[in-house]
Amino acid sequence: MSALAPAPVPVQITARDGRVLSGLLVASATAHATLVVNAATGFGCEFYLNFAAYAAQRGYHALVYDYRGTGRSARAPLRAEPALMSDWGVLDMPAALGWLIERYPQLPHCTLGHSVGGQLIGCMDNANQARAHVMVAASTGYWRREALYFRCIALALWLLYGPLVLALRGFVPHGGPWRGRALPPEVFRQWRKWCLSAAPFPDLDERLGRCAFHEVRGPLLSLDFTDDPIATPAAVAALLGSYRAARIEQRWVRPEEAGVRFLGHHGFFAGRHRRSLWPLALDWLDTHTR
């Protein structure tokens, strides 16, 4: 492992529509590749900083950032924010990868996407410029594919809390069944539409239909957890079916393999897993970047 990673440096990333995104770069003293971390819905880039620092120690210039409409990339007032969730995959994720490609043209490049950050790889017009992709807990969001106990929480968000707070406040704040950061109105509405439909992921709306999921060639690692109530085997399989050309490897991890009782949908990124789980992703990426 290389020397300790330096402090994260604030950066600005400009998408092709001119929207400026806020990010943090953790540079490596001995980089052999770059890695962009694409976040899950409602998670700020700071959530991934410990993992980014670990990646930097492993020889990756690591970039974390906030999607438009979220965190430091949001515009005020949030109720007037026009962002769509599909914009994250069509515009923001390609911009983040492109920023690394332009800054470090001599290095191989990789992505690691958490939940929707892996789900939307097929929307990236530069996805095949990455040497490899890791999906962490990425799946479709259709509520009937989720764990039985979690379906009630999902329906409460889609049918009750979300519509109610949109009518009252114009956006979806943290609270009730939604434990993530506040979401702009159109992000929530599009996400809700996707999660209430059993259609194949690229067929959920016209914006996804224009994406080239079937042209992503991989290699692609799907890293999932047996106690995740969202990315269940059925939900993961439904997503991976859209990546027909990718060279997919799957790894299911039980909580006891990591020495814990629960991993769930976002437990992978807890700092205590730097020896148990984080090497699973970085060792795999190393095989495609060295």
C-alpha cells in the first residue's frame, strides 16, 4: 500500500450542458489509475471520502462529487431545481469520468457506483472509456422485487410521504420513510415512476430508452450483499439483464464474512470494512488496471 492519501481537494466539474458540479479529489502519491465514485440517491460525496482515501492509498486518484440537485451541487430554492434523476447518468456521471480522463490522460480509468451510481452506467456515453466498472448494491428499484418487509417502507415513500411533502414544500426533505438528503421534485417524480414499474430498466422512460445499456462492454463486477432489502437477487438480475454485452462477474457477500450482523444497502462503505470488504473491489480493479 502506498503512502497516506493527502487531504481532499475541492474541484469543479462542468457537464456538457454547462452545469457545474462540486467534487473532491483525493490524489494518490503513486497513482497507477483513476477511480470516480458515483453516489447512491440521497448520499453526499462526503459519505464516500474514507473509501476514496483508501483507494488513493491503493494507487488511485479518487474523485467523489455531488450530482446536480444534491449536496453542494444543488441550487436554491430546491423546489425550483429542474434536475432529473436520468440527468445524473446522462450528464453528470460522464462529466466526472471525463474530468479524470482529461486531467490524467496517461492513466487507465475506472468507476465504482453505489446503487443508482451503478444502475446508470448504461447512460454514460463514455462508459467504454473506463477500463472497468464496479457496481455496489446496484439493482432495479421496482418495489415488488425488494424484501417483503421493506416493501411497506417503499410504498410509504412513493404513495404517501413523497407526494404529501411535494405538495406542501415543493421538494422531498429528509424525514419519515426517506432517510437520505433532500431531493428535487423532478428527481423524486422520475425515481418514483421507475420504482412503481416492473418494465425492463431501459424501457422505464424515453430518456433511459435513448441510453446504450446493451453497448457497455465491461468488465463489470456486481458486488452485492445477502441482507440488502433493496438489491435482492431478483432486483440485481433484472438490472444486469440490461448489460448484455458486459463481461459480468458477480459476488454475493454475507454479513458474517465481514464480521458484522448487518450490511444492508450501504454498509459496504463503513470504515471498519477497509480490511474485509474494500479490498474485494480494489483487488478486482487492480487486475484490470495493472
